[in-house]
Amino acid sequence: MNIKNYLNNERFLSGTTMKDPTAREENNMALHICENPLHILENRKKLADQLNCSLEDFVCANQTHSANFYKVTAIDKGHGATLLETAIKDTDALYTFEPNLLLCSFTADCVPVIFYNETNGLIGVIHSGWQGTIKEITSQLFEHLKTHEQCNPADFHVQIGTALSQEKFEVDEDVYTKFKNLGYADDFMYYREETGKYHIDNQLTVQKQCELAGIPLEQISIDRTCTFLSPDGFSYREDRNTGRHLSFIMRKK
């Protein structure tokens, strides 16, 4: 199975699945867009085997491009793992203090944010498409973790996963204006006169949100693999019926 590992030490495990022509539906991990749900469950079980965990350890959300986040506890174990109906509703970010739960986020061009807190063991995932970015889901979640979970931003390490590159993320003026109104994204946009389109770097915008939240820049990593340009990527821009990557993190103990 084509898996990109971001972190695997004695405490944390994180990474993302990539497209794999040898797997069912090219290693699609999403139940909400697939040819056959049984294929997806087969792929997820293979992922679980490679990560030395169980499919029932997965926790998945019904992502809606919202700014909603959810604190996962032990009773949420297995939600969305085998059935869409049990996924955590209307949520685009998950976090937990619990060990041995695999928090999952599904993307095909959107920015996945994977993070952990070195001091207290908190882990989380965020799905930040352009709508989530302009709603500042990442900023809102880290502010919540600071004020309600007593986290020090300096203790967080962040992995921004594979996503649509600035070259391929072209938009009209309405979306450009929304990013400009953030007040800190100007350096991550340019205009191409030949096409009349604006190009936005969603990954760097999310990185800026992490920085503004107080996370040290040296503790933020970005996977610059473009989901459109890479043969290993699922891209919604390229194919509206494409599969999804699964970005994940687990605290081992």
C-alpha cells in the first residue's frame, strides 16, 4: 500500500495514504465517494494492518467544509470507520488526548493539517479546503486548545499535508477577495493576466494561521506534493469523481 509516513516514534504515528494503482479503486479511502464500499473497507483494513492497529480504532468525521471541530473521547472509537452513518456529524477537525485512536481526515486537493502536542500528548487533524481556510478553522481550533485545553502553542508540531499547489489552484476574483480579506494572505497570491485568474497557495496561508496562533515556524512542516500534478495524488480539480487521501495521526501511549 502506498503510504507516506510523516512521523513514527515511540509516542506518535502520522502520515497519509496516496494513490496506488495496485489497490482497489487506486487506494481510495472515502466511503462517501466510491464504486463499492467493500473496496474502501478493504483498503482501510490494509492500512490498519500496516499501522499495527484495528479498523475499529479509526475515528472519522462527516466533513462539510465547516469551521466545526470536535473533541474525541474513548466512546467515539470506531465512528465512521465502517459506516458513513456513524461518522461524527458536520465536523472538519478532530482532536483528542486519548491514546490508540487513529484520527482521520479525507482530502483531494484540500489542505490536511496533522498536529501533536509534545508536552501533553494531544493530537489532531484538520480538513482545510479553501472554505475552511477563509473560515479560519485552523486558527479557531488552536485558539480553543489554548483557552479551553490549556495548551501552550509552542508545544505543538504541525504537518501540513499534500494538497493542490498554487500553480493549479486558480480562482476568480470572489475567492481571491475572501483570502485578501483575511489580512495576511497577500504574499500567497498572484494574478495571471493571460487567464484572468488568481492563484492562491492554500498551504502557506494555513501555515501563516499556525504561525499567528503562536506555533514556532521551525515546528511546522509542509509536504509540497501537488495532488493535481503528482501521479500519486487524488485531485478533485482534475476529476470530480476522484478518490480521497486519508491523513492520520495516533498517539501510541
